[in-house]
Amino acid sequence: MCTARLRKTALLAAGYLCYLLAGAAVFQKLEQGAEKEAKHRTTHHQLDFLRNFTCLQQKDLELLVEVIEEAVKRGIHPLGNNSGIDHTNWDFSSSFFFVGTVVTTIGYGTLAPRTAGGQIFCVIYALFGIPLNLIFLGNIGKKLSLLCHRLGECLANKGMEKKKVKFVTVLFFLVTGIVAFLGIPPIAFSDMEGWSYREGFYYAFISLSTIGFGDYVVGKHPHKKYFPYYRLSVAVWIIFGLAWLALLFNLLMALLEDTEKKLSKDLSKKGRRCREKEEALDGPIDLSHCPAHGEDVPLNSSSDSRKSYCQEDKLGSTKQIGQTA
């Protein structure tokens, strides 16, 4: 039993490692060339800039780039008039969006507290907010599970098989959630942010899966005017989307566990049958169907009959030797 568990764990670890290695190889193939091209373009623009503005030196340009990088880290975009005094990244809607990314552990990284008081409060707030968010999502997941259970009962009452009920239930919540949380929102993002549908879908999935790279974030375009509480609405969408994902993962895990139990049961039955066959072959010899000692074994006899005859012949020879002695 212990050996089987170790073998299963080793197989799972090997599969996990192979998955990571394959992913690393694919991303290296897809992204490394684009990164080199971006570096060449940046160097080319830098040299052109210095040639056009001969009064500047390399260190002056690097200082300007550092100032711009620091401004971007603080959520300030130096393009246009968006970095003016009247604009703020910490209005109520943006602040609500920020705390939503904290308690859901998305953490885009484009907006973060810079003051000592803000950083200390963020640590304390996250310490209590993350467990509270898990409890809240679990509660919503239970409510959705009740709906899932009622749907299953309704389908079962109509005569549908248990396996089909589980499959249809998972499929229903999968399609409904994909449409509501991954299909429709990218259309709104395309209109509000100027993204393509692919970019909007990418942002939706990266956000709901709590990966949160920060390469795409809503409400950050320097020349866009968003409707009030736009980012607050996105934060609410993220929270309910996470609840849907939690329910979906629970349904998929239950389905996989049932499949694993069935496979284990089938394997145990096959193993029991194999052991019974081995015990039957190695069990006591039935002498009633064997020919008498000294008779010929029919050519059309089965291999088991021949085996029994040979064993009987051996036993008979042993008895004769004993009597002679």
C-alpha cells in the first residue's frame, strides 16, 4: 500500500514537472524573439533621440527615463494632461478597486500604497481581508451549489441518469459562467478601454484566475473619460466571477473524484479476479477427471487435465517408491 502511494505521488510530481517544463519551453519560444525585437527598437529610438537633441547626453536621458519609470510606478502617466494636479488615482472608485485586488490576492502592481502609513495599513487590512474574502466566496459558492443541486434534482426527476445529471449540471454552469463572466465583459472592455476582444478576454481570465500580471488594467488610459464608479463595477464583477470559478472548480473536482473512485473500483475488481484465477490454478488437484496411472492422456485433453495427470503420475510414482523401500 505504501509503495503504491509513493508511486502515485512520484508519478504526479513527474507529470507536474513535465507540465512546467513544457510551459517554459513554449513561452521561451513565443516571447524571447519579441523581447529581442523590443530591445533593438528601444536602443534605436534612444540613439535617434540623442542624435536629434545633441545638447543631451546619455546620463541626462537615463535620468529622464528614471523619472518616468518612477511616475508610472506611482500610477502617474506623464502623457497629456492626465498627470495634472486635479487628477487622482485614489478617488473612492479607484480605492475600492484597489482593496478588491488586495483581498482577492490579484495584485496587479500598477497601483500600490507609497506612504509608510498606507503600506502598514495594507498589511493589516490584507491580513483580515483575505480570510474574510474566502469566507464570503465560500458562502456564495454554497448558494450556487444549492442551485446546482436543485437543477440536478429536477433533471433526475425527469428520468435522467445520475452520470448524465452531473455532466449536464457541470456543462450548464460552465457555459453560463463563460458567457456571463468571460464572454460579455470583453465587449464592454473593448468599448471602454479600446482593447480588442482578444485582449479583453485575456484580461478577464487573468483577473478571475487571480494571476494579475498588471499588463492590462482597467481605468488607466490617460485620454479616456470613464463613467463614475467604473472601476468599482469591475471590482464587483471580479468578486462574483471568483465565486463562479470556485463553484466550477468544486464541480470539476467532484466529477474527477467520482471518476477516480470508479477507476479504482474497476482495477480492484480486475485484481481480485486475477488472484482468484491464480488460486484456482494453484489449488487442490481434482483426481476424479484424471486417467488412471499408466494410462495415456488423450491428445485433445486440455492443458489443465494434462497438468493434473502429470501431478497425479508423480504422486503415484512417489508412493510406489515408498512401498518398495
